Amino acid sequence: MKIGVIGYGYWGPNLVRNFAELEDTEIKWCADQRAERRARVKKRHPSINVTESAEEILGDSEVDAVVIATPVSTHYPLAKRALERGKHVLVEKPMTRTVAEGQELLALAQEKGLILMVDHTFIYTGAVRKMKEILEVGELGELHYLDSVRVNLGQFQHDIDVLWDLAPHDLAILTYLIHEPPQYVSATGADHTGSGFADVAYMTVYFANNFIAHFHVNWLSPVKIRQMLIGGSRRMLVYNDMEPSEKVRVYDRGIRVTTEESIYRTLIDYRMGDMWAPKLDNREALSVECEHFVECVRFNKIPQSNAAAGLSVVRLLEAAGKSLAAGGDRIKV
Amino acid sequence: MKIGVIGYGYWGPNLVRNFAELEDTEIKWCADQRAERRARVKKRHPSINVTESAEEILGDSEVDAVVIATPVSTHYPLAKRALERGKHVLVEKPMTRTVAEGQELLALAQEKGLILMVDHTFIYTGAVRKMKEILEVGELGELHYLDSVRVNLGQFQHDIDVLWDLAPHDLAILTYLIHEPPQYVSATGADHTGSGFADVAYMTVYFANNFIAHFHVNWLSPVKIRQMLIGGSRRMLVYNDMEPSEKVRVYDRGIRVTTEESIYRTLIDYRMGDMWAPKLDNREALSVECEHFVECVRFNKIPQSNAAAGLSVVRLLEAAGKSLAAGGDRIKV
Amino acid sequence: MKIGVIGYGYWGPNLVRNFAELEDTEIKWCADQRAERRARVKKRHPSINVTESAEEILGDSEVDAVVIATPVSTHYPLAKRALERGKHVLVEKPMTRTVAEGQELLALAQEKGLILMVDHTFIYTGAVRKMKEILEVGELGELHYLDSVRVNLGQFQHDIDVLWDLAPHDLAILTYLIHEPPQYVSATGADHTGSGFADVAYMTVYFANNFIAHFHVNWLSPVKIRQMLIGGSRRMLVYNDMEPSEKVRVYDRGIRVTTEESIYRTLIDYRMGDMWAPKLDNREALSVECEHFVECVRFNKIPQSNAAAGLSVVRLLEAAGKSLAAGGDRIKV
Amino acid sequence: MKIGVIGYGYWGPNLVRNFAELEDTEIKWCADQRAERRARVKKRHPSINVTESAEEILGDSEVDAVVIATPVSTHYPLAKRALERGKHVLVEKPMTRTVAEGQELLALAQEKGLILMVDHTFIYTGAVRKMKEILEVGELGELHYLDSVRVNLGQFQHDIDVLWDLAPHDLAILTYLIHEPPQYVSATGADHTGSGFADVAYMTVYFANNFIAHFHVNWLSPVKIRQMLIGGSRRMLVYNDMEPSEKVRVYDRGIRVTTEESIYRTLIDYRMGDMWAPKLDNREALSVECEHFVECVRFNKIPQSNAAAGLSVVRLLEAAGKSLAAGGDRIKV
């Protein structure tokens, strides 16, 4: 299987390194518009052909699949052309800039019988896969809330705001873990550079049954925090991605709600039990993901981070954008 | 100076213990409706008179000041009667249940020339006082955002939601640190016990100049987090109240925004410098506060946590309640 | 039961506060040579009689038990006189300054049929009692090592070195957890104030079966660390007393040793499994201990931190002192 | 400049990757006895020649320098042959298995005018270089102690004990930071696998002026700790290599010692001031080191981790081995 990688900027080198380690897969091309990046590809991987033009890759009939690691606004046109030329696609997150574009790509991939996978890297980590396992067996009981913080003194983007940059990671995890469809979104935030793009933002997603998810993303934080809390009726979970080990901790903690008949008020009782941190698979997530992409292409399997998942993330981002512009007003998803 | 304390539940014992250590101050009375609590007062402080009835204290002409540590809904009637009888008042946070009640108390205290102070304990900590110092000298530059998290597997309250229970601490800090008036509030949250009171809530406060403050309060968190980030144009600050020492850290980190004339986009440059954690005064905040109350009464000084500050907090809570009910819609303060 | 407390310095106030909360126990006396401390007792506990002289307490026939919270060198004479006058004794750690003194007190208490208990506070914490439980059921397998660090910018003592000041806490835990008798001690350290007393010290205790225990105590550390590792053949344990919760963590980690017949070398295989943090009893250790002392006196029970345990700690300290003077040479216990 | 790398096991791949990124340097050869490792070299770096035999590299006259990343016992014979054939050498730590071997290599390199550098990676980290800077300007005052902990559930070695495996990192840092010569060593430890090699060990190094250094190394720890404390008369420093940022923290803490004339005792006064974490250079240490090696070869400069530093580390390890065998007895260095 022959692969072409488009874009060798921030994330491209990681994709190239991981695909290069796979057996029976060959990176035939790597495209980047900047000469110094192409030179870096050549120094590290002398056998890969480099080019300035993505078209050269898309036009090579030997190429089975393309990996798109370019700025968000180019995802749609590049993925569209690749699918039209019969190539499988692995595209960076977020999949597209609009829901309409996402729907079009999804339909096109289905029509052509091609794999369209989105690089939702975090769902391939040992931590998130273990969380999925824990949730699927009902370990946490009925889910109450998911609270996510992803902040850093970050990589400012020039074409998107902090929600579009950082929240896709967490919205992809949300989409992977929670089967219920989101109903409403409320988002707030602010822009401090005059660029027109928020650099600090908050987003609440409402679901049925009072389940609520909240996201804090921030490019202006002096410290790096990547933490997610999930509260359930039976147990609660903390996912701290900054911990070197024990990233996932399950707390046997909760409340017991009883209603006293004679009086009007609800009685709430605490429960504080043990904590447990399961062993996690430590393989590099991107390596697991690259293998998964190759396997999906070979055996025509549905990727875990397929186009539908990519579209769900874009749908939440689009709604959040509208709410943010309105100062927090509730928007239907 | 003779003091009467009303309420010996969760916080009352701390107030009694701290006032008891002061020189030249005498706790004459402690009232509580429950016999076992009155017995506990007697065991620990044999010289304090106990009573079932707050009225007995309010009616004692020897009592100069009363300390009100009862459920929120009783703050207004108790404080009102105390002021009417010419007694100075230190009342638990939040000061009242409504803005209207707060305005009435503030006016009454002014009319009578009495001290009305709110127990905003956190502004008397060494950490928050140091933060005030740092902000006042402009150390952080222009302020961009304040982000606060106060979560725990908490003390459920029966008459108020989690915003009214936990956010007063952080809103009091906000009010103490930030001179600008808040403009809008957006709040989201959910109730998982069927009590009608949210147990997880988020609140964004908009100010002029793109300064934004956000608060996360939660009674259902498996872990205790009490952290505040303040981002400025020159430096950034982290206040982590769970740290045993170095609770306040100032990061010489930020961004430099330049606009390239020739092209359309904003260029953003990072700055990563040293970190610095100032030495803090470690005295117990409540002890500092009790001393301050006695001093304000004696010398007729304006308390740092005066009725106006208490009212600002109630005003934000009232607006947040309206927004929460509307699913996040922006409410003018 | 009537109690007299001798010494109201650093630890005395905690003892008085805890005994004062007990039902059916009365603190009749508190002795301290300094007037300002006696005044503090009076302010906080008006019903307790104060005196400058320990003799006044020892001579009061109504006093059933005395609590000795004075400098180490006075433990022996005070405890001896108390026992001679028929009073039960709770004495601060370390029990005595020498093994000979400890043996004499132990014999005297036995002869008189009196309780002689040492204030090894840590063995009454929920954390250490849970560790005992875990070890007793063999959860860790065969024990390999215990490593303890207790460092701080500390309370310099004027009559003892850092080993005698801080190590008793950890040696008491060792004595409580490990039934095997120690065999040899090697200790190193240094004195940086010219006082003749080491302020940084290290101590290794050798047992049979290659079990080894090591202690690091330090008055000159900029940070406070209180951590103990216990490694076993099946599992390993970390006790971090600075954690606000989850102080005890059990790791399902270890090694599997096999010997390949054909070749000379030992093969070692790693095992990395889950981590588990048991729920702990959060009661204040000193409160549990005070209750235990009263119960032992009433029902003539053997205290968990009895004179034999106190003597074991003194024996290790005495051996460590000799090794320290010899620059680390191995000393038989 | 042409380089040959001998050994592609645990550390070799990092050396190859870093030398491969350098400009004007070419890795001509990589030797490893295992076929699967040679295949891995070829997959990642198709332009490097692979061989089973180190001799092939040593015999290639085009090779200017060799990098030796093989088990410790082979360092001496390989380095010796390389030097004899006129090649510059970068050898893994510890430099040799004995002081005698180390002295011979040092003399040989001097005689031949060749660079002999030891891979003391940690001294090329931003953290350790910043610590050196801080110490050199006297920021900490007179040094009192250095305390180092490096523990993990580790890579058991088959030919050396845990001291020889892990302590070289910390002894290299000690040698780099402290100019005074060590005087005595006392070491304790235990072997729990029956291999004859200690897996838990402690080592105290005595210097003049009461400066003391202590090292804890452990292959059986459930948690990974890499922390160093350095206490001085003016300030104290903590180097925590597990922190993602702020690895070095300087505490304005200490003691003031005064001697009261009238009485016999030393008075000690605490000082608790600010904490400060300097910005660190974040370049990968090994990359800095590889560049430094090439520069030393090119311009005939003395490496920072030269053979004399390597020999100092071996000298301490040899003394520690003797003390360990004697149960802690003090050994002259």
C-alpha cells in the first residue's frame, strides 16, 4: 500500500514517522510548499519523494491513500479531490470548516466506497479506550456530567479560533464515549489579540436526561492542563493526561438521593470509597491509529474515527460558533 | 466588646473559636436551635451563655455585635432585626437571597451608622491579599481573563443551588480584585437529584475591554480542585488553594501581538520566562477577618468585605440564576 | 478519670484539646514553666488548673494519669516519678534518651501494673492502620524494602539531633508494621550549625531475609516531603502523607524472577498492573490515640504503642547514633 | 566527519537519531550483533551501513569517531581498540568497570591526542546547566548537602548492580556541580533476586566542610521519582526531573545561626521567602551533547564530560561497591 502525505508542518512529521515504521506500507510522497520542510523530509527519510504540489500526489495512480495534514480551510478541497481520484483519505481534525462540507465529503466517500477517516488521535490512546470500556459496562452508572479542560500557552492559529483548534480533541472523545445525541450548545469566550478569533472559550453541551458536557479551551494559560472529569450515579472518573502514569482514575464516590415523605426536602447522602487506576496500554496513539487506517483500507472496515464522527464534531463546533457570537445564547444542534 | 453568635452548625464553631482567641473581646452568647450543638458549645467554652433563641441575643442590650452563621434564607430577617436594635453585624456569605434584600440592609446600616460586614473569608487569606497587591501594581499588565474552578464531592445544601453555595467565595475574590463593573452574565448547569437546584454549574461574566471571568462550581466532583488562573498581557498568575505552600505563582509568560502591514494577518509571538512564587502570610484567614471586624466596629472603619461588596456578589448570583433558567442566555447585570 | 498534662509547648495544646473533647475524662491540671503558656491554657480552657510545677500534679492523689509533653531529656525522670506515685503515663516520643532508661521504665510499669504508653501518633492514623491491614493479609507478598523520607525546613531542637527528632515517627511505623527484629544499623549525616547535632541524616536498618529499611530525615529541606515506599514480591505500596486524600496507594507491580537452567543468568520479568487506593478512616489520629489511652487505663488493656514499642524505637536510635559517629560503620542492634 | 555507532539496543537508537539530524556529520556504520536490530536501523535509516562486527567499523580508516553504546563490561576493550586505531570516542556511562581501566583509557587518549568523551547526558540538560550557573555565582551560599533520588520499576541489568546502572547519572551531575574532591563513601543496599547484584541501594559521599551527598537508587520502586535537593546556607534548590516544566526551583529559604554568648546553646532562626523557577533551555540534551562532541573533535576542545569526569564517577562507584559489601563501612575514595 502506497501513501502520500500532504503537509509537513507541526503534525505531519509525526504522521510520516509512524507510517514509516509500519510493515508493508510505503510512503511514496510527501508534499509541502516550504523548501526547508521538504529538505527536512529528505534528511530524515531519504527514500520518500518530495514535492511542492499536492496535485502531483493526487495525480499519481500508484498512490492508494493520502494523509492530509494541512490548515483546516484546505481539508475540504484536498479531501474532495483525493476522493474523486479514488484515493482513501486520512484527514486532520477538524474534518472540515462547515457541516455542509462535511456532509458532502461523507456522501462522496460512501458513493465511491472509499475510507474517509479523521485523525481524532485521542480516541486511540490507551486512556480513552479504557474509559470507553469502563463506560460501556456501566461502571459509572447513569452519567451526570463531563467536564473537560484543555489549556496551555498555545500554538495560536491564524485561520481558526481556540474552539476550532483545541475543542475537536475533546469533542471527538465526547462523540466516542457518549452515544446520545447532543441537543443544545451554549458558548462564551473572548478575543484579546484583535484577530477576531477567540483565544479563551467555554462551551456547554446539553443532552437529554440532564447529562451536561462542558469544555474549557484556552491559548493563554500559563500552565498546561488537560483534565476531564466524568461524574456518574455510581462512580466518577478523572482522566488527567498530564500524569505520567495512572492517567485514568475511577473513584467509588457518589451520592445517594432519598426523598423523605413526611417533609418536602430531598436528602442526600455521601459515599466515599476506594479509588482505582487501571493499567493502560502505553503504545503511541498515533501508531495505533496509523495501523488502524491501513487495516480499514485493506479490509474495508469502518474506522472508529469515521466521517460520521468527524461530522458530529464539526456540527458541535458550528453551533458553538453561533452561540459564541451571541454571547452565550442557547443554540439547537 | 460583647458579641453574640447565631448558629453553631458547620461554620459557627470556627467563628466562635477565632473570636474566643481575641483579646478584649467577649463572646457573651451563642444561639442554636439544636440541643446537641448547644451542649458542644458548653463543653468547649464553658463561659459562653447558650440559648435556643436568636431573639434572646438580639434583645440583650449589652451585646454590641452579632455574628450570623445560619442558612442563607435567614440572613436578611436576622441582620435586619439586629441592625434595627443597633447592633453591628457580621453575616455569612452570601449576604442575602435577593438584590432587593441586600439593598435594604445596606441602606439600613448606613442610616444607623452601623458596621455591616459579610464573611468573605477568602479575601482575608495571605494568598488573595498578595494577588491584590500584584494586580494593583500592574504586574500582570492589562487583564485578559479570570478562570476559577471550585469543585468537590460537596456539602449539598437544601435551600440553595451550587452557584449560591460555592460561587460566592470566588465572586467575592473577583469583586475584591477587579474594580470594573460586570456587564453581562451567562450561566449553564444541571440538577441531577431532582431537587430543583443545580449541582453542577458554569458561569461567565463579561466585562468591558474583553475581560472575561468564568466560574466552575460542582458538588459532584470526585476530586477537590480550587484553582484560579488570571491571564494578563504581561504576566499570568495561578492561585492553587490546594497547594500546601506556593499557592500563588506568577508566570512571566505571555504573547506579543504585532500586525504585519503588508499582509492581512496578526502575528503572535510567545514569551516563556521565569516563574515566581511570593512568600505568603500564613495566618488563618478567619482570624485576620475577626480582628478586622472588631477593629472596624471600634474605630468605625469601612470593612474590606463591606455591604457593597456583599451586594455585588448577590447581584451576580441573581443574574446567573436567570441565565441558568434560560439555558445560558446572556443576562444584563 | 482525671488527667494532668505536663508541658504546653508545641504538642501539648493538641493533647489538651483532644483530651478535652472526650466524654467522662477531665483534665484537672496543666503544668508549664512559662507564664504566657499558662495564660493561654486559661484563656482556652478556663476550667483547667494551671501550675508552674509538675510536682504539684504528681502529688495530687486525685490524678489518675499524666501526659508528658516536655523535652526528651525530661521524659525519664518525669515518667519515673509518675509511675512511682501510681499514675498511668502517656509520654511523648521518643520514650527516653537511652535504652537503659527505657528498660527501667518498662520494668517499673510492669511491676506497678500501670499503663505506660508512648505517643507514636502516626500508628493511629487511618493510613498506617490500613497499611498494617494490607501487610497482615500478605497483600504485598514477601517484603523487600521500606524507604522513608521525612524532610522539611524544620523545627530545630536544641537537645537532640534530627534522627532523635524526626525518625521516631517512622521507626514507630516500622516497629508497628514489621514483626521481624532488626539486626544491624548504618547511619550517616552531617551537622551544619556547629551545634554538634546532625541536621541531615540517613539510616539503614538491616533485617534477616534481605529486608532493608532506610530513613532520610532532614531539617534543612526547602520542601516538605513525607513519603514511604514499601516494596514486596507481589505488590508495592506508597504512603504519601502530603496527599490530601488517597494517602495510601497499592500498585500491582513487581518482578518475576526465573533462572534459566542452560545459562548462568537470572531472568527478570516486569509486571505492571492496576493501582488501588483504599478508603481511609479520616478521624484525627491524636483523637483516636487519646481514646485508646483512656480505654487501656480503664480496662487494663495493652496499648498498641506500649513501652516495648517505645523501647524498640530507642534501641534503633541508640545504634544509629553510634554508627553516625563512626561515619556509617555497621552497628549491631 | 564520519561516525560509526556500536550497539543499537536501548540507547543506541537515540544516539543514531541525534547524530543523523546534525549537519555535516555522517553516520557511516552501525554495528549490532542482533539481526532484528540491524534490520530496524535499515528501515529507519536506509543510508547507514550495518554490520554484525564492531571490528569492521574500527578497521575502516574513513571513520573519524566511534560511539560506544554497548554493555558496560565491553566499554574498556572497545574504547581501547578505537583509541589505538586513532579514533575519537564517545562512550556510554559508566566509562569503565574499574578505576584502573579508566586511568588507562584516559592516559591513552591523552597520548594519542584524541577526544575521549563519556555520555553523561544529564549534564547537557537545560536544568542541570542552569543549576551549574546558579551554583557558580554563589546563589545558594555555602553548600550543605545534595540529596538525590532516582527510582523506578526499572530495567534490570544482568552484569551490574543498581548503583552502577543508575547512580552514574547522579554522580556525573555531582562531579559537574561540585569542584571539591570527595573523601569517603558509605553504601548500603540489598539484592532480592538472588542475582548477586543489589537492586536497592543507598550511598553517602562525604566531603570536607561537612558537605554531604546522598543517593538513593532503586529498580523496585512502584513509582518513578527523579528528584534532587541541594541545600545551602543562603538558598535551597529542588530539581525535579518529572515535572513537565519548572524542573528547577530555587527557594529563598534557610536558617540563621547565632550563638548566644551568655548561654551555651546555638540559636537557630528560620527564613521563609519567595520561590523562583528559572526558564530553562528545552533542547533535547542528547542533541546538545552530540553537537558538543562533534565540536570538540573538530576544534580539539576539552569536552564537558571528559575522561577525567568519567573517571571520577567510576572512582565513586568502586568505593561504593566496597562499602556495600561491608554493610556500610566507610571507605576512603
